[in-house]
Amino acid sequence: MLKETARHLTLLNAAVFVVVLAAFSAAVYLTVVGSIDMEQQSHLQELMGTLENTIEAPDQDDHDYLIPDIVDSRESKGRESFSDNLEWFDPAGHLIRHKGALNVAVPFDKNAEFQTQENQHILLLTRAMHREGKTFGYLRVGTPLEQADLLKKHLREGLAVGTLLASVLSGLAILFLVRQALKPVASTVKLLSEFTSNASHELQSPVTAIKTNCDVALKYPEGMRPGDHEKIEAIKNAASQMSRTIDDLLSLAESGGELPEQSFSSVNVQELLSEVAEDVATLAAHKDVRVKCAVDDPKLALQTRKGDLKIVLLNVVRNAIAYSKSGKVVSLESKKVPNGICFEIKDSGIGISNADLPRIFDRFWRSDKARYYADGGNGLGLSIVRSIIDRHNGSIAVASVIDEGSTFTITLPDKR
């Protein structure tokens, strides 16, 4: 149980750490990428400002299509050495001159400022050139983004590798810390279990002596004063109740230990259900309740600890009988499921309220309605059931409707 708790705590803490680390990495990535993009835009704006200062407007109106010297002077066969891109458009938006090594395919848009070309990744900036409120041309500058993209790629890879490495190392560290933190708890649980077991054994002897003496007194009532018979009977019933509680405490203490592999054996499910039905026959007859068993395959078998499984089924079936109404049926069915066996115990009894369902496996807990009907119970039966099922890595689910009945579904893995 503590190992399972350690595993769950480790997974939970590791998951939280991974989420936080992933969020941090994403924030770092977005911040750096935003900075890179702003740097690229700033570069183009600076370049555009420098070029604007060198462009002179034509002196005469018939020179509207004059190409600025800054563009025209860069005409050369070796323009591939110029990494940025310059384009000059006339007032109508027609391309007049293109300088630079970049192959720009983005359509000219005089209303756009920044544009991006995906194929041969390029960032473009367009600005109108004015003279006395009249546009005499458009200048578009561009810069390649390959280096920025490569930097972003390295950043992604670095953050991914760092996140993965940090997650693995933190997972191992969390596992170590959780195990260290649970060691005192494991030690305390072990001591408590040993104390409960020892106390149960020590208490069983005097309780048995009380019951035996009560039986002898009731068998030979000669000389017994009037009213003594009822008192001795009450003492015997109280001793029996205490004996059942001691047995349950002992079962609960033993259900928390490790499962030795040699204790497992192949259990025929149909034979086991028949034994359970036989053991509860007296209680069922007293309550006028019929127990019906059904198995989908007579050869169905489960590799498990027969004693543990029988305790589980007996506790649940006894509860179902105790809470059932006279003349009703308690069904105990079993079927094969992937990787295990499913047991379903269904009654037509008083039911369990939605408010009580989360607490039915708590030790010594019983609802007021259960206390009224379950005469002699001590509230440990379902705690034992849950402890054993957890010990076997199984599961138990409960569905109930008030005054209609309850259905317990138990699934246990096959150890083969």
C-alpha cells in the first residue's frame, strides 16, 4: 500500500513539475522569439531610415519615375554579396529596380508595412516616398530570416532537451525524496500492525474464557437467581461481539503486509462461490433471504490467495444479507474480464445514500440506518475488504439506490 502511495505521489509531483517546467520553457521560448522578431523588424526600420535620408526627390514633375541613386548605384553582377534586399516601385506600384540576392515573390502592397514570405523566409518593409505631399515612389527593403530561424530551432531543441533531462532527473529525485519521507510512515504502520496483531491475540484468550464460562452457566442453570439468565446471555452476546471485532482487527492488521508469491494458488471460482453460499446459509435462513450464485464458466479459475478472496466475498455477501429485506434474493455472480475476474454482489436491501457512499470503507463507520439493521456489526467488514483488494491491486465499485438495493463490483487481477 505504501509502495503504491509512493508511486502515486511520485507521479503526481513529477507531473506537476513537468507542467511547470514546460510552461517556463514555453514562456522563455516565446520571450526570446519575440525579442528576435523585434530585432529583425528594428533592423529593417533602421535600414529604411538610413535609405530614406539618402533619397532625394526629383526636381521636376516629369522625373516621377527617377530611380534613386541609393538603389540604382547598387546595380552590379555581384549583387549576391548584398544580404539585404532593395526594391523600388513607381507611384503606380510597378517594380522598377530590384537589388540584392533575395528572390522576393510577395505581391507589392502599398498599404502594407511589414510582410513575410514563407518560401525563402524573408521579412519585408514597404514605405512610400513623398515630395510636397505627393508620392513619387515606394521603397521596399527585405532581410533574410534563415539565421533567425536557425537560432529559434536551436532554442527549441535546447529547451526540449533541457526539459526532458530536468524531468527525468527531477523524477528520480522526487522518487528518492518520497521514499525517504515515507520511511517513518512505513515504520509506524508496521509497528501499529504488529501491535494490533499482538493485542488481538492477547485479547482473544480472555474473551474466549468469558464465552466458555457463559456457555457453562447457561447449560447448568441450577441455583441461578431470576434475571441472571438474561444477564449472562447479554454477557455472552457482548463477548461474541468483542470476539468478532478482535478477529476483524487481526484480519485488518494482516491484510497490510507483503504478499508472498508461494501463497498463491489456482482457485476454482464456482467452488469458491459455493463455499461462500454454504458459510452464509444460516444467516440467510435467519433473514429469510435466498443467495443465488452464478458463474459464466464452470472451469473459471483465478490465481490468487483463496483465503483473502473468501474473506472479501464473505464480508460483502454478509452485509448484503444483513441489509436485505425478508423474502429477497442476494445474487453473487462472477465472470471473466481482461486480465482478471469480476465479482458482482447485488442485493435488494435498504441501499446506501450518496452522502454515505464515500465513507462506507472507513474503519468503524456505519450510518444510523445501518446501525439499526446490522445488529452486531462493528463497521470493520468493508475496511477489511478494501484493504485486501488494494493489497491484491484490485478495485471495488459501489452503486446504490435508497430502498432499492446496492451492487458491489469487485475486480481482481489474475496472478498467472
